[in-house]
Amino acid sequence: MYHGQTLFAVVADTRAQARDAVEQVKTKITPLAPILSIDAAIEQESFLEKPLTLSSGQVENAYAAAPYQLAGELYAGGQEHFYLEGQAAIAQADENGGIQLFVSTQHPSEIQHKVAGMLGLTYGDIQVEVRRMGGGFGGKESQSNLTACIAALAAHKTGRPARLVYDRDDDMRVTGKRHDIKLVYKVGFDQDGRLIALIIDQYLRCGMSYDLSKAIAIRAMTHAENAYAIPHTRITAHLCKTHTPSNTAFRGFGGPQGMIGIEQIMDKIATHLNMDPIALRQLNYYPDYEAGTPCCTPYGQIVKDGLLGKITKQLLETADYQNRRQQIDTHNQTNPVLRRGLGFAPVKFGISFNRTMLNQAGALVHVYSDGSVHLNHGGTEMGQGLHTKIIQIVADVFGLAHEDVRISATTTGKVPNTSATAASSGTDLNGMAAARAADAIKQRMTAHLAELYQCKAHRITFQDRQVNLPSGEYLSFSKAVGLCYEGRVSLSATGFYATPDIHWDDASLTGSPYYYFAYGAALCEVAIDRLTGESRILRTDILHDAGHSINPALDKGQIEGGFVQGAGWLTTEELVYGQDGALLTHAPSTYKIPACSDRPYLLNINLYEGDGNRSETIHRSKAVGEPPFMLGISVFLACGDALRGLSSTKSYPELHAPATAERLLMAAQAQQKL
């Protein structure tokens, strides 16, 4: 057992009655010494399974032969999702003995499966509907199962509708968080800074059970090298079992935990060689695709779409890096209290679910006889703008305006067998499925109109709410639809999409699990008061690759939000547990997500204008949900850079995340003793 574990549920007419009933319950528990931390799990050998290892090259020999070697450790803490709307579910029994649920969830089909399994019903007996969520960030991918199951059980037993909503304290105590991680590493490199060998042990605190921990560990492993071609690697993941709630998905899904290690390593190598840290990174990047010399990742995937060379060059120019580097160095020489630092973080993030079977989606499109369009797809809206993008895609197929297309709540009753809206795949999967459904209707309409007007089908176009015929004549879209209805043309279609050219072998941890990579880079400037540890983000410049963006405004919003959330993970957000495993930081009074004042004073966000996605995605766009989160690593690295010059040896500080004021103060004091 663990603090936060659900023991029972009380069903009552009112919340007050339910709370009174809970107070009457007496539990008898014999406390035992809990395993709470990663170090305790390592010491007591408490793991969910044997270590997972992926490797390439001759890592031991290469490391031993490397001219230079570094070793170290890095700890990065967990993170609370802190969605605005907590976990919530409403359930009601239907007349056939089934259950209908309205749930705040990213994964309606999983709710359907869990409730059916609990009640001994078929999937078809359970219908789950999601209009929208007040935020998710991965915290409603699997964690919403418990809320839904309790509500469904209450409705099933009583025959009355049941509603369960966590308050904020309970939500934070009961639900899992981002996996905190301890990285133990060794790296070999040459005098020029070229990486030769990398050995990393990743210890993830999973909590009391798997949840999604294995998949998260695999993504952390497959992002441990981030943007760098390293010929000899060995990455090992250890799934630590502790007496705490099962940790779960969070934006990036292990990618941030994997990347942060190699990024701090790069700064440490640059300090060791007295080399510019960005030049060091450029030296080790996977080649840009025009170079014609693609490299292979440690897990066997060829990187064919490299862009970071171009992105970095452009960002350094627009952010005036060289001049600012000199200005900051001069400032630090003359200002003994307020230290400034620059941090640079590139991102290469794989897009697709690690489990190949999940990379599929469906959609349903109706065109009514008056020309109005109704759309439903398997993705869920949680504020990221997914519905807006899918509407745009369908409207574009028919040559309509955005407001001409209506979208209904996501429901398992219309689009079955859906995957979670996660892994940054919402638009890639559901957008392509919706486009195929709309295109099927368009092709039927075109064929009928071509026969009706005795013209070639391929010369009929849909544009500006009208259908243009080769003769120069045009019909309003509603008129064209009416003619097709009179001709008994089917104006409804389903669309299905499965991501091609991906595969993954769980046994050997090899394959090509990602359809493509999304790229970005951030340059961040911070100021730190070395007497108090207080820090501020002064300026951040971001250049991010969104392919041919479907909606630039939405994409820039995701980049801004992702960056700030990533910065929060590494600076202000600290989870603190008591000696018995109880979460002590279970309210906004003690758990500090970034406020408006924590945003950079100057935040410049630009989309990289290239040739679009080299993979055949919808409109050649790229996913933009998770990749920007890791741009927040630049804030953490900037803090390290600011403290680096405090020591007489100019050594890199021992800094762990989150870099709270307390940690920064302690690191500054330690640096001054060197």
C-alpha cells in the first residue's frame, strides 16, 4: 500500500453526505518502512523487472580508448500535471444494461475497455464521450481510468447517474506524476570534442506498478543521445518500484528525462575543453539531410530528415549569439552578485507511438443535403487546438470556410478502437483519417457531377464554397450537394489511417519506431542572484520546425506553452514527500507552477520555414505538442552557465533539477569554495 491509494468509494445523494460517511470509516493499518526514493530502490533492489538495455558499437573498448573521459550523475525531479480541470467522470446506466460515461480523458477507448472488464460486459455495452478537457498533458491518458470505473460501478449498482470529481488536494495525492530520474553516465570524447562513447544508466521512479512506465522508459532510452551521432552507446533503464502512486505519462513521455542528461554532458565537455558549447553540439549533430550521409541511432533507425544544422545557424544569427555571449562574459566579470548565463538546447524528438499498433485512427464525415458538414474523429480536445486543425483539414478538402464544418464530441459510439490523444500524434493520425473520409465523399460528388454535366471529373474543383465546372459554370456547394443527394450519392464516409514504415521489436529494443523527427532549438538567457539563489529568465529565442504548419497561431501557442512548462519542471516545480510517503506539496500554495512573471521578459518564437515534412503527413506538417517542452532544458543549462564562472577553476557546477532558489544558492556556494 501507499499514501494516496484508493481503498473504497462511498455513494451518496450529496457530497456532504459522502464526506460525512467517509469520516465514519475506521481503517486499521500497520505501517512498515516504505521505499520512497530512487536511491532506496537501488539499495534494496526494488525493481518492476530486469533492466532494459539497448546498445550499439563496441562501447566498452571505445570508452577505454577515448582520449578524454568524464563521469557523473544527474537527478531530475518529477512533475505534477496541474491541469485546470481535475479528474472527473459521470456515468449512467442505459435501458439495455450498458453504461454511458462522460469523462475527462485522453483515451475514451481505454475507459471503455476498463469499465467493460470490471463489469463483465462487452466493449459494445459501454459508450464513452468526451466533449473537451480542461487540460491533460498526459495525466488523463491512463489515470482517468479509476475515476471512470468508480462512477460506472456506482451507476451500475444503484441504477442512478453517478458523478465523481476529485478536488485539487485529492487529485494531486492520488494521481501519478512525471517519472523522476537519476542518470549515471560515462562519456568518452576526443580533443576536438567529438563524442566517441556514451554509457548511461537511467533509474526511473515508477511507483507501485507499471502504468505506462515501460513505454516511458523506452522513449527515454531512445532519446538519450538526442541530436548527436554517437558511434558507441549503451543505455540501460532500471524501473524502480516504490511505495508511491504509479507514475504516468507527462508531455514528452520520457523524452525530456532522456535528453536532459546528454545536454548537461555536452556543457560539461565544453567546459572541460574550454570550447563553445554550441560549436561542440554542431560538431556532433546528426547530419542535415542534404549532406547525403545519414547516420543511425543507437536503436537502429536511420535519421534521414536532419535539420538542426540549419536551424541552429539561423537561430544564432537572429538571436545575436556571439555579441550577447561577449556581453554576458563582460557583465559577469564586473558584477559579483547578479550572474548571467546562456543556455542552448536543441531537440530531435521522434513522432509516433513506440507501440506500432497504436499508430492508427478513424474519422466519420457526413455531408447533409443542405450542404452542411458534420465531423467526428477519434482524437480528444484538451485545449491544444486539435479540433480546430481537423476542421481546417476537412474544410480545405471541400473548399469551405472553417465555420461551415461542425464537429461533435469524441465518442466511442461513432469512431471505435481509438488510440489515446498522445505522443504528439493527434493531428497526424486523426487529420489524415478525416481527410480521407472527406476526400471519399468529394470523389463521389465529383464523379456524379462529371456524369451529370458531361465533363472530365479531374477538372472539377472545389473552392470558395462553390464547385467550379470546366465550362466556367459554377455551383454553390449546397447546390452541388443537393444534386448529388437527388442522384442518390452517398454523402457519408469513414476514413482510416495507419502510419506506414514504422516497426519496433520490444525484445531487442531495435527498429524504426518513429515516422519522422521534429526539430527545434532554444537559446535562453537567465540572471541569478548568487546571494539568494533567486533566478529570472530574461530572454529566450526559439526556432522550431513545424513542417508546413496547418495553423501557425496554434503552433506558436503550443511552443510557448511547452517551453514555459518545461522551464517550470526544471526550476520552480518541486515534489516533496514525507518520510511516510505522503505528498506534502499537494496544493498551489506549496507546489509552484510557473506564473506569468516566470515567463521570459522577451520571448521570440519563430517557425522554421523549410520544405515541409519529408514524410507524407497531412499537408506535410509536423507535430508540435511535445517537442517544445524540451526546449525548456535551455533554462536549466543557462543556470549552469551562470554559476560556472564562480569557481576559480571555472568548473561546471554540480546542479540537479529542479534548479530551485535553494539548489541554485547551494550550487553557488559550492562553486565559490572550488
